[in-house]
Amino acid sequence: MSIAVTPAYAQLDAWIAQHFDEQVGFLQALVRVPTDTPPGHNRPHAETTAALLAAMGLQAEAHAVPEAEVQAQGMQSITNLIVRRRFGIDGPVVALNAHGDVVPPGEGWSQEPYGGAVVEGKLYGRAAAVSKSDFATYTFALRALESLGLPLKGGVELHFTYDEEFGGELGPGWLLRQKLTKPDLLIAAGFSYQVVTAHNGCLQLEVTLTGLSSHAAYPETGIDALQAATDLMHALYADNASLKLIRSEVPGINHPYLNIGRIEGGSNTNVVPGKVVLKLDRRMIPEEDAFEVEKALKHLIETNVRTHHPKVKLGIRRLLLAHSLKHDPRNQALVDAIQRHGQEVFGEPIPVTGTPLYTDVRLYGAAGVPAVIYGAGPRTVLESNAKRADEHLVLADLKRATQVVARTLYDLLKAD
């Protein structure tokens, strides 16, 4: 696939190249403000971002989520940002969304997690790749578009939100529920070597097994919650094995799976455990119905405990239900433009695929907004070390992704 490099494309590319040092500095400034979630005190980062945007002539609306709602989700503060640029009455409004919240950096870094150091063409830091990088991609793509000085239609919105790690309900979900935005199309933070149009869903459950503690010398006087948990885990892992037989038709997504991610219980080595808590993560392929999955999983748990450990009390609490993102054919104009320009800029085909991750892009899809996932980054999450030590972004990918997004916006918004 080859396209003619029009004067507009060449001008966009040239502006991005001329301002690339500024773009890198913008990303470094964002990385240097911690946004560990938990604890989720993200208002300071939003304030820094808004100030940096204002210095570029981009005024951001600050939408603070009520403190009670934030604390109920286990976080401290969330202020979501919207920048609106309207070019014409007619034409689509294209939103560009990236999230600023991240998991804590953890151990094992060779670079300062919040230093933003550039070493051998890579920018290191927590969220350098996922997804403060796309704060920079989208901001500078918009600025490049405006630099053309050409007639445009429709508009662009930047959505910078702070609740992806906890599911997105207080990020994009909150903005959409409050009717603060309803774009016609969406590009959300992703990686540069593929266009993602579908992703898995996720169900997380907390399972509490309550027996009766007793002295280990008199185990018959207790009810062993850990024994019940062990039998239940065997059943869950057997179910996980059967899930591998269910195959998705979406490229990039294989099958559903279940993970027992956390176990808490017992009080001492010489005490029969009276209480055990399991936390489960069930990934759902786009073809599955989330409510049916939840119903079946709860039935499996209830049947196992009731049959084998009837004296153990069982509690099941939903922690998260994130629906999958299903392919929406209305996003074809986005897909075509990104593929076309991605191949031209990166020099290789850009496939359309799904991802086994779940993202807050599903919330736009549920609101009827056709969406794709595309932005600055490598081919895979693992290559970027996202959520691991030494997370980094190859700066060449940042520059080229910005070119692709800017060109795509121009294609969608150029005046007829």
C-alpha cells in the first residue's frame, strides 16, 4: 500500500519533526509527576497537564469526580480533562483518549521510575509507554493539524482521564454518564504496529470462605476454610483447562481463561484456618456474554462448596465487570486511515487485531462511539515493559505514531 505524500502530509510531518524535542520534554514532564494507583491521588498530575497544555494554547476543562465516588472506588482524587477544538459545524468530532493513572513502579529499575531519562533513544519511566506517551502523541498531533492553517470540518477532543487501572468507570465512564462528551469517533491509547478494534472482557470476584478456627491440636473442633478453598481451587483450575477449548474468531485473541490472583487466610501455623479469601480474574472473549459467564462461575463455586463443605459459609462479591469491546464496522474510516498512513510511515503493513487485555475503551463502545486503539509504543505490552521495571518508549515510535494520528485526523476532517 502506497500513498502520495501530499503537501498537507509533508507539512504535518515537518511540523512534528521541528517540534519533536518539545514533545519529548512534554512527555518527560508528565512522567515525572507520579500517578501510582493505588493510592490513586491523581489530581496533581491533571493540574500539571492542564498547565502544560495552557502554555501551548490548549485550554483544558477540569472535571473533578466527587470525592465520595472516588473514595468508594478506593482512590483519593480524580480530575479528568477535556480539550475541545471545533473547526466547523459539519463533520465528525474525533476524540483522542489516554489515561494517566498507572500501577506503582515496583522494584528492579535500572533508571529512576519517575525520572524520564532518555537513554539510547528510549525514554524510561512509569507510564512512559502506557499511556502518558499518548498524552504527547495526541496533543502534538492536534497541534500539527492546527498548524496547517487549512479549512477543516468537525472537531477534535482530547480526553485525558485517570481511572483505567480501576476499570475506567470514573474516567471515560464518568465523562460519558455526565454527558460531558459524546464524540462521533474515538482513538484511544495503544501501540503503533497494529490497530486494535476488539478486546476481552474481565470479571473479577472476591470469594470468602468462612469456617471455624480452632487449635491445631484439636482440628476436629474447627471447620477448615483452607481445605474448602483448596478443593474449590482444584475445581476452578479444572474449569480453566476446559476454557482453553473455547476459541475466539478475533485475531489476537485465543480463548477465555481464569486466574486465582490472590489468597488471604489463616491466623497462625498452629491454628485451623477459619477464613480464607480468594480473588479471581476471569477473562472473557468478545463472543461471550458477561452476565452468563458470571452466572455460570458463581454456580460452579456455590455447587462445589455446598457439596464438599456444607458447613463452610460462602460469600461472593463482584469486584469488577468489564465488558469486552466488540468490533464496530462504523470505525472503518479510522481503521483505513491508520493502516494507510501507518504503512507509509512505518514501512510495513499495520494489521487489524484484537487484544486479550481489557481497557476503558469498552465504555465508549457501550455508549455507541465507534473506537479503535492506536498510539505510540512497540508491538507488544511485553516489549515496552509496561507494568514492569524499566518501562520505556522508543522515541522513534512516538514521532511516527504522532505523524500517523495527525495525518488520520486530517483525512477525517479536511474540508470537502
